Amino acid sequence: MSTETAQLTPVSDPVTRRRVGFVSLVLALTAVAALPGGLLWPSPSGGGETYTYADIQPIRDRWWMLLVFLSANLILNVPAQALATVILVRRRGAAWASAGGAVMWIGTALYAVGVGGWAATYYFATSPAVGQAAGSAVMDATADDLLHLFGAMITGSLMVAVGTVIQTVGLWRSHAVPRWIPLLWLTTILTFVIPGNGVAGLLTAVPMTAASIGTAYYAWRAARAG
């Protein structure tokens, strides 16, 4: 069966159609807005995931703004992705789409809390009022306690990825979108094995952005079909 000509379940009333259009627009715009994030993300001087005082202090304002922006963007993007998929998958595969969406929403909350805490911790530790000695001591202490520094963020990231894979099963089974869309969504797994900064981060973001735009388009088309 060709997914290009799959039947889309129409949305019945104009108010709901406008809401679906808004969700689709948010999904597409936030996906594009996140693309430059990898290029702007600094590389730790010592490798790994933690940074030194010297890494962050010269860029502390940019660091804080980047993390706050990406976290807020994620809060808009992932629930919009989950909603758009649930809108598309309302027959075969609906249980997969609903379960995956629920996991993604919980994961988004945990991830956003973790990123916000990480941004604030490094921002205040590198304040000129704190001083280099005290700030370095704080950052060294956080590097020795990765559970509290990254626990919520990593758990949330894993839940978003798992939820996306679950929803991908629903999309695949539903035949509501072309096969390339669920296949591109599976590239979210690559974010756990490829560094998220620099050109590599940009390259891993491109297929997910394409999947976001494709999902947004077909959700919007489903609304228009009504």
C-alpha cells in the first residue's frame, strides 16, 4: 500500500482544524529553530560532557541563553510532535501513538528541568562576584556528582527517544504518512552515539528536522481534508 495515497482521517470542525494547524506550525518552526544549536554548542576542553571554569566563564551569558532557548524550544517541539502524531494515528497503531506521546511528555518535563538546572549552575559558578577559585571548586564538585547534574536530563532525553520510537511504530502501522517519515524519526537514536556539538550535531539534527516538517505537513493536511 502506498503511503503517499493513504487515507487521512479528517478533522470535523473548523476550530479543531485551526488548532491542528497551530500545532503543526509550532512543530515545524521549532524544529527549524533548533538546527543551529549544534553549531553554537561549545566543546569541552577536556572532552566528555562536563566543562571547566575556563570553558564557560568567557561565554557564560551565551551559555545560559543557549540552554534556556533550546530547553524552551524543546518544551514546544516535543509535545507538538506527540500531538501531531496522535492526530495522524487514530485507527491502526493508535495505542502505540498514544503511549509514545505520554512517555515523550513526561520525558520533556524531566529534560527541561535538568537543562535549566545545568545552565543556572554553571552560570552562577562563573560569576565574577564568585571568583575563579570558588567557581572552579563548584564546577569540580558538580563534575564529581553527575547524578544530580545530569540525572534528570539524561532520564528525560531517554524517555523522549523511547517515546519517539514507540510513536514511530504507530506511524508505520497507520500508513498515514510516507515511510520515510517514521524512518527519519528513528535517527533520534543516533543522538546518543554521535556528539551533539559542531557539524556532527547539525548532521544528526537534519533528518529529525525533516521528519518534523513531514509530520507537521501531514497533520495539517489531515485537518484541511476535513
